[in-house]
Amino acid sequence: MGYVFLVMVMYGWGVIPLMYLFSFVFKTPSTAFVVLAIFNILTGLATLMTVNILSIPALDLLDVAKSLKWAFLVLPNYCLGQGLSDIFNN
């Protein structure tokens, strides 16, 4: 449970600055909340699923999966999903 707590705390520290920067794009708070919530869900799911699907050995795209894994590390949502997945696998 300590690892999960640590991943959640680090996710909070990573996502707050990102959402703060994106908040200046919107004029109304309700629109910002809805759009950023959808953005968080989609980037978290889409990036994690993309890397996991491309990591299937039968597809022979492991080098692309490794490159995308490094590229997606700037997104806190991907890091949260990957961290929880790594905790589960270990």
C-alpha cells in the first residue's frame, strides 16, 4: 500500500502544474473542468493502451512501443497508469 500511496502523491505533484497551465486556455471554469477531465481520461487510457498493444511480441513493434513509452513520460496520466501497472505486475 505504501507504493500505491507514493504513486498517488507523485501523480498529484505532477498533474497540478499541468492542469494549472492548461487552465489559462479557457474563460469559463465549468468548460475548463469538463474539457480537462476528458483530456485526463483520454490521455491516460489512450497512451497506456497504445503502449501495451504495441508491446505485444506478435506485432513486432517493440521498438515503437519503447519509443512511445519514453515520449509519453511527460504526461502524468500515463505515468500514473504505468506506475500502477508496474506495481501490479511486480
